[in-house]
Amino acid sequence: MTATTAPTVRKVPRPRADALRNRERIVTAAQEMFVEHGPDVPLDEIARRAGVGNATVYRNFPDRDALVREVVCTVMDRTAEAAERALAETGDAFAALEHFVHTAADERISALCPMVSSTFDQHHPDLEASRGRIEQLVEEVMGRAEAAGQLRSDVGVGDLLIVVAQLSRPPAGMDCVRGDRFVHRHLQLFLDGLRAPARSALPGSAVSITELRAC
């Protein structure tokens, strides 16, 4: 009887540490420049700010769509992780909600997400996964806060995401740096308005994720 030779298992090489650092630097630089100049900023300018060569940018991201998508997904994932950590550390759903809102503003999520909805593939699997994660997390945190009597019952996830997007943008005609001083102040005013018991009746009905996506 002939002995059967076990198939050779090829190990997938892990990215080198310096390659991972370069990728992170590119994403960070791209996020900063997309916020400052929009999605059409030249890639060689991003490479210069990241301190890498143009070839390194294209080796990691074959086109502009891939880089924009990576930036948006990274921002959404970091925002979700911040809320998850706050919930795990304190067990306080409303505190986790506050953490999510302020982190979303710091990450400039309101400036980055419209880039995808305008010209890029909104239904890419990576984007859908990040969007679904953040929507599910906010829905869970809001549900827990409402069940604990902390959150008024007449608001939906869509209400929260719309207001965060609106309030974390600087007013028309004002640059980001000058507008930043007002953002967290106004977001906290909004968050205080979400607390139960409600002080007034809201017109209309709560906005769901389904309705928000249909806008």
C-alpha cells in the first residue's frame, strides 16, 4: 500500500509591520485631506502628507474609490468601537450614546459619509458591513437607554443620525476650525433634549433607519 502524502499547506504571509503602518498613515492623511478639500484632492498630495511615495498609495489602494471607501469604513468602525467601549466600561446606555455622538463629530463623519452617497458604490460589501454595524449598535444603545427610562420614547435611530450629521457640520461660510468650538456644545444641548421625561411633544413620527436610507 502506498502511503498518502499530506497536502502542503501554504501559509498566507502576514503584512509586515511597516506596511501596516504605511497603510494607516495613508488612511489618516486621506481622512484629514478629504475633510479639508473634499474627495477630489490629488492622491500625490495625500502621499506627501502621509510621508510615503505615490507607489505605496497605489499598492494599498488601486483607485480613489477604494481609498475613500476605506476612510469612511475606518471612521464608522472607530465610532462604533468608541460607543461599545463606553457601554462595556460603564453599563450606562445613555453615556454610551453621548460617547458615540461626540466621537462621530470628532471623526468628521458628517463630512465623509456624503462622499460615498454621491458618486461611489453605496452597496459595496465593506461599506454595507460598517454601516450596518453602526446602525445596529445605535439602535441597541437607544433601546437600552429607553428601557432604562433615560431616553424619551418618541425618537428613532434616524432622528439621531440626521441631527448628528447636521450639527457636526460648521455653518455655511464658516471654516471647520472656527466652527469646531461650537460643535460639542450644540451636540450636548441636543443630547440633553433626548433625555426622559420629554419636555414637549415632537411633531411627526420617529424616523427609522429604513426611512433614513430612503431619503
